[in-house]
Amino acid sequence: MIRITPLILAVALFMEQMDSTVIATSLPAIAADIGTEPTALKLALTAYFVALAIFIPISGWLADRFGAKNVFRLAIFVFMLGSLACAFSFSLETFVLSRFFQGIGSSMMTPVGRLLLVRSTPRNELVAAMAWLTVPALIAPVTGPLIGGFLTTYLSWHWIFWINIPIGIAGIILAGIFLQVPDERTPRPVDLVGFLIAALAFSGLVFGLSVVSLPALPIIYGYVTLAVGAIAALLYLRHARKTKYPLLDPKLLRHKLFRSSITGGSLFRIGVGAVPFLLPLMLQLGFGLNPFESGAITFVSAIGAIMSKFIAERIFSRFGFSRILGFAALFGGLLIAAQGLFTAETAVPLMMLVLIAGGVLRSIFFTGTNALGYADISDEEASQATAIVAVAQQLSVAFGVAVAGAIIEISSSLNGGELTLVDFQIAFFAVGGLSALAGLVYMRLPPDAGSNVSGHRARRED
């Protein structure tokens, strides 16, 4: 059961993660087909992320109210309907609306899927389960451009969305048969005011960061919505302190390990979120590779992600969370920065070696930090914890792309507006450095932190 449950959940999460990255490669073909410009079509990417930001906060309440398994299967179904709508879109407006609807389904799959895993897995087996669940999130961003390029080139862009239908049907059926999860329901009152404020806060932040990093609209819109989102976030914190049943309870951050997981994971994810944006651009614009050649190089980091799941449980049991997470964050960040040293003359095997090593460390890191976050969280708090984690993930990835895009923009403007290899190098060094800082968060934890999950203390005492 330790493998069946996470693998079923991973199928749905892989579909979601793949879809969010594969579309970027196919934007020109989609734009030509529906009669618009690729730049304008980036609004569809933004609409998807805004839907995630709006509906992720309420996913925990829905799971508690209607049952996590029911909500998870419904989320897959909504995602499938959104995929069909995307495939049949005939204009910019219909495509943007379809992606928003698809994002509603996606917003439930990740947090509710993780909640199902936490509720169905004993704490001492959580690292192994998380290792299987983490792989899709690491493989999809690097395989997405390769698969998207292949489908668009040799079939049509519609297949990007059609392939979700059989996968989704299989996920719904398998979840119904094999997911034996206690149907825990705690129908607390819905915090409607909190939902509206949180929706404004997180959608404003995500939309603003998206416009700043991928300007499809005047950049002033990005700054204005960022300000609105930040103000709404402060208002939400004030509201949550006065509400008996807040939608997302900031009091969960009183748990030291959960707080460390959020802080360290968000820092590290800044660099990880920026790499799928920076590396293909550098390989194609800086080195002159075509999209398929670029995808073939970036694809190898998925090999590292797969390799790591076979060793994650053992190394956390042997060395504990604090040392391994500190090491993985520090050297994982340095390997992200090292990609800024690539040039057109760098041997491809050497680039692949750096990417494989980075994939191993990233996978180990996310397996560990995701498990550590639940070490001091009760089952009753798990639904809210998964929603808070999902929100933090979306914001940190969006922030990573925005930081990378802003650095490139500023650096290139100082060079006369022409994009050069130096601009990418500066961006890689900056986001890699931010990711490496996450190591400090974990190095400050005691050696036996999260030992009820890793088994490290029990091993040391034997």
C-alpha cells in the first residue's frame, strides 16, 4: 500500500504538472491556429495560475466537508473537462476561460492528493511515500517542453489536452478502487469572508508576478495588482486572528518543523521555479539550439529525480532531516548557480552531469522537506496544512520566475537592450544563491528533528 497510494496520486499530479509546462512550447502553434499573437496567449498561462491561487485556499475545507477522496476524484473530472474545452477553443477568450476552468480542477488535485497521502500513511513511512509522490513534480517541468514540442510538431497542439482524458479516466477509476483512506469529515463553518480576501490576496500576487515576468500586459498592471495582493494579504492575517474558523489558519506556523518546511521550501523553490524558464531560453537564444535539442539536454535532470527515490528513505533514516536537507539545499542551489557557467563551448555530457546531480539533490530535498512539514502536524490540522503548503509553493515558483525575468530585463537594458549570455549568467547566480540560503534554515534544526518521520533517532539509539 505504501507504493500503490502515492503512485495513483502521482498519476494525477503528473498530468497536472505536465500540462502546466507543456503548453509553453506550443504557444506559437496555438496562437496561429486561433488567430492571435503568442504574447497575448500568455494570458492563458496567467489565467491558469490565478485559478490555482484563488481556489487552493478552500481545498482543505472542501476535503473536510465532502471527503478528500470524493474531492480528489471530482478535481480530476473538472481538470478533464477543462482539457476538452482547451482542445476545442477557437479564440483567445475561449482559450483563456478554458485554462482558468482547468486551473480550478488543478487547484484541488495537488493539496487534496497530498492530504490523502498523509492520512493514509503512517508517519514512519511518510518519507518513502513522499519519494514516490515527489517524482512527477520534478520530472514534468523538464519533460514537458520535449513532449510538447513532439506533439505539436508531429501531431497537433490539441493532443496536449486530449491525452489528459484517458489518463484522467484511469486516475478516477484507480482512485475509486485502491485508495483506502479514512473518510474523515470535520464540517466546520466555511470562512466565506476569508475566502474572498485570500482569493484577492493570492490571485493579486500571482497575477502581478506573472505580468512582471511574462509581460503580456503593460507592466504597470503587474505592479498595481502586486500592491493590491500584498494589502489583501495583510488584511487576511488580521481577519484570521479574529475568526474562530479561518480558512487558512496562520497559527499552524507555530509548529517549528512545519514553519521551517514552508520557509526553507519556499526559498529553495525560487531557484527551482526559475530554471525551467531560464535554461531553455539560454540554450536556444544564447547557444542557438532548437527546442528539441534544448529539451533533450534539460530532460536528463528527470533521471536524477527518479534515481533519488531509491535512496531517500535510507539517507534520512541514517543522517536525519537537518543535515541532509541542509546539504541538499546548499549544494542544490550551487548547482543551479553553476548552470550560469555554461557556454556554447561547454561539453554536452558535462551539462547533463550537472543537471542529473541537481535532479538528485532537488528530489531528495523536496521528499524530505514535504515529509518534515507533517512531523509536528496533527491529522486534524493536515487539511489546512496541505492548502498552506500548496499556496506557498505557487507563490515561490511565481516569485522565482519573476525574479529571473526581472534580472534578465534589468541586465539586458544596461547592455543596450540586447539579450546576451551574461544576462542569463547573472540570473542563474542570483536564483541559485537564494536557493542555497534555504540550507541555513535546516542546519539550525536539532539533529533529531522529525525523527518520528525519518526514524533517525530510533536508529541512533539502537
